[in-house]
Amino acid sequence: MDLAHPYPEPLLILAPGQALDVDERAARRSLRDQIARLERELSDAFVTAFPRGTSDSPAAPGVGPRLLDLGELERVRDSLAERVHRVRVEIAERADRQEANRVALERMLLEPEHHRFEVMPLRELGEPGCGAYQVRPRLGLIGMLCGWWQVKLSSGCPLAGGRGPRHGPLR
């Protein structure tokens, strides 16, 4: 779909006072078909962008059943076309960031001594979980002084509520 011109039918501009005999039923059907297609594209983009349901639903809030006139149908179609475009741009930007982070992780893995103490969270790679890759010295202070560096993947999320060995016992 061409994002600059998302509508299959050309728009008609009339001079003031010029009348046009329009088959309103066909126009409504065409607009409803376009809206249905755009809603499908928006939901597909939503599922692509948020496969685990981590964001709000793209559905319009508070809209109940009613009969829309042609102008309202056109505004709904235009609004949906704009939302589909914004979601696709967001997905593309996120994919670019994740790819750049994967390249950075590869560099960390190949030459950990050049990336001392760097951290790469899994969510920045597009992976589930709350772990992170970390460049750390082997054998603590001795490894740091000798230049022995390694990349470790943390075990994941801390205990619920931020309680653990550093924060004292759970109550």
C-alpha cells in the first residue's frame, strides 16, 4: 500500500454550486470496506508491534453503534490510515534500534575488553524477560587488573517487591 495515497478511489473536488449525483449507498459501502481494511491492517500492526499484549488496545474508546454520514465515514477512514502509518513507522524504528543493539551485542561478545562494564538488557534486543548481558571481569579485581573480561547473561528478574538479600528479609 502506498502510504502517501492509501485510498483506491481518487477524491473529487467540485466548484462552489456544482452538484454531483452520488450513489450514497455505493459510497457508504466503499468507505466501510476501506475502514474494515484499515482496521485489519491496524490490528495486524498492533499484533506485530506488541506480540505479548504489552500496550493499550488500538480500538477507539467510547464509540458505540451508530449510523455515520459520509463525512464521518471519511474522517474515520482518514484517522485509521494515519494510525496505520504511525504504527508502521514505530515498528520500523523499533526494528532498527533492535538490530543496532544486536550488532552492539555481537561486538561485546567478540571483544569484551573494549566494552568494559557495558550492559545490554534483553528488552532492547526485542527478547522477552528482564535479563541483561553484562561485560564483567573474570575473577573480580584480579581479572580486571589482568584484563580478563567476559560477557555474562544475568539470571533475570529480581524478587517481587524489590526484596532480596541486599534489602533484608521479606515481611
